Amino acid sequence: MIVTRFAPSPTGYMHIGNLRTALYSYLISKHDDGRFILRIEDTDRERLVEGATDIIKSTLRITGLNYDEGPDVGGEHGPYVQSERKDIYMEYAKKLVDMGKAYYCFCSKERLEKLHEEDATGGYDRHCRNLSAEEVKKNLDAGVPFVIRQKMPTDGITTYTDSVFGEISMNNSELQDQILIKADGYPTYNFCHVIDDHLMAVTHVVRGSEYLTSTPKYVLLYDAYGWERPVYVHLPLIMGRNDDGTISKLSKRHGAVSFQDLVADGYLPEAVINYLALLGWCPKNSETEFFTLDELKSVFTIDGVSKSPSVFDYEKLLWFNGEYIHMLPFDAFVDKVTPFIKLDIPADINKDKMLGLLHTRISKLSEINDKMAFFISQPDYTKELFLNKKNKIADFEIVKSVLTEALSVIRNLEAFDNDSLFAALTPIAEKLAIKVGAVMWCIRIAVSGMIATPGGATEIMEVIGKKESIARIEAAIAKLQ
Ligand code: GLU
């Protein structure tokens, strides 16, 4: 059975790169009905941010990346928060010491600093690697602070094969005797993630490519214990496009980089997930780019993951999001867009009709306010807006005639729905010997004050109601005098 995990450090918001890692990790296990684990890596106590774990959990819940084991869900391999597993790491580190593959290091901070001053790149000189058992015992009994280091091989080559990037090798002579347990008793990431992945029976380690070149160190730990190495799946970097066309690591200056910010800006979680799935992975023989999470589970395979950096394309995400919004059933759209509405909607406005017109015309929910503003209060406009070659409206006289006729029709109209309005207003065309399109053009400009509008003249009037329609047409006629 395939077991994967998502192992974030709770250091703040949920970066979309992290969310992509969670998604790919989830999909790789779920493709084969495997298990997906959430593990919180909080041993770097200085970088912890309060509330960050809740953000991680809520993001996974909202996006549907449900974990089979994890904090608050439980499971047979818990606890799933590393700070609650401190004793386990110490036990395993000591085990490695007993096996002769790790050692206590009592070097003082001053000694290490001096070493560094003498040779900044030389690293630790393995001073404590061969202390006698008596010396170690004496120091431990005396309570001398210590770290535990791994005895790295000093020659030869360590190699592993990454599923995406291929073979990765490192000369052992370049390796430091890495610290497994720090002086504060907490394990290093290098150590505890390996222990956890092994104890949690993780078969596939899926994570960002920043870990690609340090992984030889991690496989040496598996080897030291005699454990089977996991399959490694390192994911390509996510880049952003700079103003000058170059690319660099995705950061805030490229746009929103956290899932929370995207959602707050009116992106739908399903659209973000769909877009992220394609950011570094390509479906095979697929005619569509649209995938629900369930569909992704069945089509996602590791061999579709690319090793070249992926450039985050905000335009494409926006397009995806628009498509997802347009596909929503109307009621669901209303539910989702309502919290974004900041403007007061007057009682005369037919809100459902208005949202109906806007449903297929917005690409993210936060656009709703700009798009609906003209229904609520008409923007100022110049009369030149009425002139239009295509509709053969070359002077203001014709506009004035259309609007005057329209006004008298509308004043006598009882039913004020789109169909009734259209039926009542079209005869003006024949009367003035112009096209229906020209009539509607004039009325639409008068009731909206804009060239491009969601919906036609009669639809807009249905939304704003009779009183407001009359007021706007009267104001237009006054403008033309
Ligand atoms: N806590 C590490 C991170 O957030 C996890 C890396 C890994 O998946 O092993 O980058």
C-alpha cells in the first residue's frame, strides 16, 4: 500500500507551493487507494507561528485533501506532532549511538565558533567522534551539554534515485557529521523526519525540490539503521514571472502566494486545486484540463510530474476560476458571492436578476462590487457615448427621439420584466425607421452610462426597476438638450 505524508512546519500561512506538495502527495497515495498522513513538523521552535497549524488543517479540509492519520484524526502511528514525539527521537538517536553509528558531541559553542573563524567552510572537525566510552560517561554524568551527531562515511559516494529528477549522488567526503539531536534536546529536521517516515510506514516521500540535494544524507540514515529507503518524489520549483520577463522564485511581489489570500480574493478552492494540479504535472492523453479532485485521483501518476520549474500564471488561474464560477449552479453562486458584496443594494433592485446577469461575467468573486456598482448608482458619462457607427447613430437628435419614445412606453408599462420591456420597446424601431439594435443601444447607454454592460437594455431595466429606469432616461434626455 502506498503511504504518503504532508509534513508542513507551522510557520505561517499556507503557501501555494506547500498546498501543491500536499495535493501531489495526497494524489499519489489516493491513486492507489493508499493512505495520506498529516504530520506537523514543529521542532524548529523559533519559527513557530501561533495558529499556523489550524490554517494547515482548515486548508486541507476546505480543499478536500482529507488525511487518514494526523493530529485530531489520530491513527496507529501517532502522535502526529513532532514536539510530542521528542522521546522517540532521543530513543532512536541513542540506538544509533549504541550501534556505533552516531556519537555524543560535547564541543562547546566557543570551540565551534573558533573552528568556524579559522575555516568558515571546513565544518565540524569530528573532534568527539572517537571519544572513549569512559570520557563520554564522565561528561554525561557531569551533565555537560551535548548534541548527538551521525558518523558519516568519509569516502565513497552515496546515491539515490529520485522518481522525478533521476539519479542524485554525493561524495561522502563532502558530508558533515550531521547533528541528529540538538543541545535543547529537540531533533533536527534531518533526523526526525526520517525516523517519522520510517515509523509511520511512509512509502513515498513527496516534497519540494529544495530537499533534493540533501536527501543523500537522509538515505544514509535509513542505511545506518538497516531500514528500507522510501521512494522519493521531489517536485519542481514554482517560479513567478517578473515585470522584465525573467523568472524567479514565486514571492509576494508576483501576486498572492497563500491559499488564504487567494480565497479572500474570491478564488474557489476547487479552481485553485485544479490549477495547482497542472502546475508541474501534465495529464496523459487528456483532452481536458478540468479535473475534480476525484478525477485527479484516478488520472494522477508520478510519471506525469515534470522536473522543469513551473511558472505560476495568474492569468491562467483567473481564467480557470472564472470557468469554475460560471459552472456553479446559480444558488451556489449566490451563496458564495454574497459574503463578497460590500455595497448596499437598494430595495428596488432585483438582486436575483442582477446576480444572474453577473454570474457568468466575473472571474473572481471579489469582482462583484465593481461589476454591480452601475446598477446601484449610475456612473457619470458624456453624451458622446451614444454615438455609434455600427448602429448608425451619428447625431444626438435620433438618440433624443428614441429616449423620448422609450420614456412614454415605459411610463405606461405595468409589467416590468425583460420580455414585457422588450415587446413594448421594439415597435419604436419601426416608428423611427431604424433598427431594433439602434433603439436598444440608445436605451442601454441611457440606463447604464457605460459602453460595455452585463446584459442588454431591457435586462438592466428589469434589474434597476421602473422608477430608476425612468429617472435615468430622463437624465439622459436632459444631458442631450
Ligand atoms: N517540514 C518540512 C517543510 O515544511 C517538510 C519537508 C518534507 O516534506 O520532508 O519544508
